[in-house]
Amino acid sequence: MAEGRELFRKIITSDELVKNINPKNIELFERFLKNFATRRSPKSVKAYRSNYKIFLCWNETYNKNKFFVDLKKYELMDFFDFAVTDMKWSPNRYAQVWSSLSIFSDWIENVYDEKYPNFKNLVKHIEKMPKENVRKKSIFTKPELDILMNWLGDNGYIQEQCVLAL
């Protein structure tokens, strides 16, 4: 069968860091997530919340806890560079966080245009990583597939056996 996959994980968030995040950032991100939740699934909201927590903890630790609206392009670039070099993000993970920060920035432009008239979505100016396969595909050999098919049948998983046969 396929060999186990290794996963690199570097945790940069903690309850202590979250307590120290700039309150203006917390307020803005929470207001966005509340609005976002009216149009998206709870799983999407959870994923975005996690992405923002990572970004905000990075911002608190490495970027002087700056207010999001005041960030410069090079600071956002520093975050994404950190994500690739230190956190070893795959292109898909990078794209997911890039997208969540970009959607948040678009929301600020559209909703807070009177309060922050000079704000623009700087995330769009940060280059995305090219797509690439990170993991080796897991492909069953014919004998492995036969063993699994027999096991499914012997244990009463007939529907699963049929799906696998397809």
C-alpha cells in the first residue's frame, strides 16, 4: 500500500499571542467573519477564522501588531515569504490564505470606503505561487486492490465494494 505521508507543521499561534493581537484588528476581522457567515458554510467560516488567526499572530510577533488597514505591500509579502520558507506551505495552502486575505481586503474596500478611503487591496499585488503537486499520488496495485475488495465483501461493506469497483 501507499507509504505514510509526512506533514510538516509549524505552529505560530497560541492563546497568549491571541490575547495580545491589536484590538482594532480583532474587531475588523470579527465583523467581516460575522458578515461572511451569512453567505458561507460554517466550515468555510472556520477555515477563514483559522487563516486570519495565523496571519494576526504572525503580525503580532513579526510585524509590530500593525493595524491591517495600515499594512504595506512589503509587509504582506514578508508574511507570505515567511509562510513559504518557515512554515513550508504548499501552493494550495498559500492560495487559500492569499484568497481569504484578499476577500477580506475587498470587503474593507467595499464596506469601509468612507472610513478608509485610501485603502486598497494590496494582497492582489502579491504574486501567487505556481500550482504544483506536493504529494506523491497513492495508487493501489492490482493485488492490493483485490485484498481490499475481498475484505470489504467479507465484512459486509457491499456498497463500498461496489463504489471501489467502479
